[in-house]
Amino acid sequence: MKTFITADQLIDGTGAAPLRNPVLELEGGRIRAVHNGSAGRPGPDAGELLEYPGATILPGLIDTHVHLNLPGTGPTLEEAMREGIEVMTATAMGSAAQALRAGITTVRDLGAFGTTSFAARRALDLGYGKGARIVACGAPITITGGHCWQMGGAADGIEGLRRKVRELCRDGADFIKVMGSGGGTVGTRSWKPSFTRDEMNAIVDEAHRNERRVTVHCLCGASISNAVAAGADQIEHANFLVDASGRQEYDPAVVDQIARAGIPVTTTLVVYVASVFHYRNKERLTPVEQAMVDKWCRRAEETLDYLDRMTRAGVRFVAGTDAGWRFTPFDALMLELEIMNKGSYATLDAITAATGDAADVIGAEDIGKLRPGHRADVLVVDGDPLADLDCLRDPLLILQDGQSQHITGRANLTPTAQAKPL
Ligand SMILES: [Zn+2]
């Protein structure tokens, strides 16, 4: 049976101006057509008609950077990894469900323990439970003792790294994630590149030989340069840390390398803000906690400033939250878009960064845009998100593959997801 959805406007996810008085036609879990309202309303025999006056239709959202088997409720990586593979797999299912309830119909997992993200992806593909569709890399490739080494992706040397890429492909990796610098893992150095240039070149070459895209976690300028020079497809975070104190120095020459290569960068702004929210909600802060608040406030401000400067320099961004990491929940994407918008990112561009552009970057050809033949991943929200992105928190309807998902509404979002930017 066909379904027709009407609303005041439709944002198709390509970045095009909204279509007024649209009729979206769905059949068999796919989009059949996007009609201009002037074509007239479907007749009573045409199929099911869902009318949403005052509302906006848009594609289901895509979060391009999550960690499904971290809970996003506070535990450190080290704490979460101690729980074992069964708990981490179960956590991944819960995380995917939390995302879907908020209208995020696809997530890209950027690093999980062993094969847990493949297992969750398989369970959802089988229809065992509900959750955001999962695009997964398995364990991120890292140096011995490097960022997220506990996930099982450590390898060294050109031969070892080529073998690791091949193992991940064998086990079901949709793409390859590389930890190009240290990160939040205890004992790693965020301000230094992890791999030698030859090692990074070998990872990217082997991934491309296996027809997998590569995205690289980069918290320092040298790691970005290495990734760009190796021909990586995407950069995560793109921070510019220079030493152990957390100090950053924006590097226009490195930004120019990203822009000239045309490599997109994932934003992950909300991960810093979520940490600030957490500590600010506490009654009394210890000096150590106060120092954390100061550090994350500074990082949030700097990163937003860098987003503006990099955008002006010609770098393209896609939206990602780093959900799972510490205090970042899986329904925080709307807040991520609001933070982008608070910077220089236009409202429509922010939506495109979480729909059409996100789909392009992760290599998903049939989601993210409301086009004939695409999967019927559809949101209907109350109001006009171009006037105020807040209405993305009010989905009236969430469809994934044309299937209606249970709607729980804004009151069921986590406090972080309901919060406003700093
Ligand atoms: Zn991450």
C-alpha cells in the first residue's frame, strides 16, 4: 500500500530550498515520489494519507560519529571496557535504540570493542529489536598502547597494519577508522601523531585496495597532515593541540591542506559541551572538577571558533557527536546542529550536514535525501526547523524504511539533548 504524507514544507536533504505544500509518496519502505503540492491531493483510493499541517518533512537524521558500546552516561573508556563483550554488545543495542527514538535513523560507529558493533548491526538487520541503522568499522586501528587500544585494533609496522586492515574487512568493516593521534585514552598523547607517515600511507592504501573508505581521528595538526598526505577520505575532530596542557594553536597551513584535498571534517562539538553540562550540574566542584569545566569550556569555544574559520577557508563539515564518549548521549545530534548554527553555520547547511552530506560522506547511497528510490527514512517535525532547529526535538513521525517508530517526544530526551548551547 502507498502512503502519502503532506505538510507545510519539505527539506530534501540536498541543501536545496524547501518545497512548499509537498506530498511525499512512499511504497514498500522506499520513497516513490516527491510531489509539488500544486499537483493536488491524492484521492481516497490512492492509499494511506497522513496530513501534518504546520509541519516540516525531512530525511531521517544521520550521526556520523558515535561509539555504540560506550554508554554516554559518564564512564571512562577504561571503565566501560572492563565490562566485557556481552555487556558491550547489549549496550550497543540500547544506544542504537536511543538514537532512533530521537529521529536519528542511521549512525556510523567510529570504534567499538572487537566485533560488537558488527553483532549489533546484524541483530538490527535481522529485525531483532529497533535501533538506528548501523554503519560500522569494528575496532579502530591504533598503535600499541594508542587511543582506544582496548578495543582490539592495535597494530604496528607496515605489514602489521596491512594485516589489520584485511582482518577488519574480513570481519565485516564497512569502512576503516584510524586513530591518527592520541586522545582521551589514559597514557596517550593527543598532541602527537601516532603513526609514521609510511604506516599511515600503508593503512590508507590497503583500505582503498579493499574498497573501504578511511576516516582518521586527528587532535593535532601533524596528524591531520599525515592523514591528508596519505589520501584519507575524512578527518574526525580536526583539533590543533600542541602540548599536554590542552593548549591549541590553529594552523592555517594545515587547514589549507584539508580544504585543497576536499576532505570533509566531522564536527563533534557537543562532546565538549556535554562534559561542561555534567560538571556544572553538580552542587560543589572539587578543584580538579573546576579545572575540567574550565578546560572543556575553553575547548568548546575554540572548536566552535575553528569551525567558523575552517568553513571560511573552504572546509566542508558533516555532523557527528562522539555519542557514547563520557557524558554524550545518543540523542545529542540536534544539540550538535544548534551549536553549529550558533557558529557561522546556516540552519539549512546544518541540516544538510546531518542528512544528505552525511550520507555522501559515509558512502550510503540510498539514505539522507528524500529522493525517489531512496529508503523511506523520514522525519516529520512540528514547525519550521529553518526558523528554529529546536523543533527537531519534536518529531511527530519517525519512519525508518517506511516503518513507523514509536514516538516518545521531547520529554523523553536526556537532559543534555534538551539543553541549549553554552
Ligand atoms: Zn570518537
